Amino acid sequence: MSPRPWLRALGPVGLTTAGLFVVVLLLVLGRGLGLRWDPFDLDLRRLEAAEQRAEAATADASARRLEVEGAVDQARRVDLHHQQSVELARVTAAADAESRKADDADVPLDPARTARLRAHDSELCRLAPDICVAAAPDAAKGGGEPLPAGPVA
């Protein structure tokens, strides 16, 4: 029996084309039936890249949330500090006005009492040097060495 006449009529180019057509047809039918062939693991690489992007987005969202919480907390603390400063200024102004109106406002302190107060201030500054700041002596009242003062609000 001789080879089929239609095969001889196709020739080598026709046979190659027909073979490629059959292979492509089988691949399309296989994809349609749910068969997957991924020799380079491209789907796995895409999945890993998507997971990495999701992790980065989650970390970024967490960082933004912490930044917002920090900003809110900082604003609350700044507002509290401002309220304390305003209240301190009000109380200080009232105490200053009251002390200037006192009966003994112009009477100088006894030198022994002044020395005792200065010794107490020096001891406090020795115990907590970070809160003591040297104040300029008041030349009008005959101040000697400067007395330490706390931080100004």
C-alpha cells in the first residue's frame, strides 16, 4: 500500500503547517478545559509580586496610621501645654499685682533671711541643676549674686 495521496500533496511545508495547526488547536482546547501548563512558573512569580505589593501597602498603611496617631497626640500635648502656659501667666500676673499692693511691698528683707533663702535656692539647684537658670541681679534693689530661677514658661 502506498502512502496516502493527500499527504504527498501537502509536501513538507504543508505538513509542518498542519502539525502546528493541530498543536495550537490542542493547546486552545486544553486551556478551554482548564488545563494549565506554565513551565517558567510565571503565574507563581506574578502571585509572589502581588503578595509583596500587598505587604508593602499594608506596612505603608500602618505607618500612615501611626503618623496620624502621633500627630493627634502631639497636637493634644501642645494644646495642654499652651493652656498651662496661659493659666500660669494669669496666676503669675495676679500674684505679682497682689504682691505689689501688699503693705510690706517696699520693706526690704532682713539680710539673715535673704542669706537663708539664697542657701535654700543653692541647695535646690545642687539637687536639680537642670531646672536652675541664673537670673540677672536686680541692681535697683541692691542684689548681690544672681539667684537661680526656674525655666520661664
